[in-house]
Amino acid sequence: MQIVKTTRFLLELEVVLDFIARDNLFQALIFSEKLDEIIYRLLDMPYSHRKSLKANDIHIRDLVFNGYVVPYRINILKDRLEIIGIFSSNEWDI
């Protein structure tokens, strides 16, 4: 199984990191590194996080990290985890 980070995720992550870096660049780097570690651990147990609150699909899950939600899709047919986005408010839609 492989991990695919969508363009949407990468763009939203850039906004989050820019926001964190305004206060502390070092903390933004740590946030990014730790998030990557947790994302890659999903390969071992992809269903370990809650079913997404935004989608009615058991294959879409929510990874919660430092107040941010990272929705991801377990795509069984393509044998991959698709990291869909990252958000901190309820205004995000899949």
C-alpha cells in the first residue's frame, strides 16, 4: 500500500504551516515532521482512526492531530491511502 497526498492536501497544509510559521518557524517544521510520521504510520493500521464526520463512507477516516483534522481515504482497489486535506474548522467539505 502506498500513500498519496492530494494537491488539495498539499495546498491546505501550506496554509497551515504558513500560519504556524508566523509565530514560530521551528514549530512549523516540527508540526510538518510529526504529521508526516503519523501519516506514514497509517500504513500499519489504516482503520485505526475514527470514521469521517464529513462523509458517509467507512473508508474515509479522520486523523486528528494537534487540533487539525486530516481526512484520508482507504482506496482498496488502488491499494493506497489518499490524504484528502487538512482543516481546523467545520467549514471544510469533502
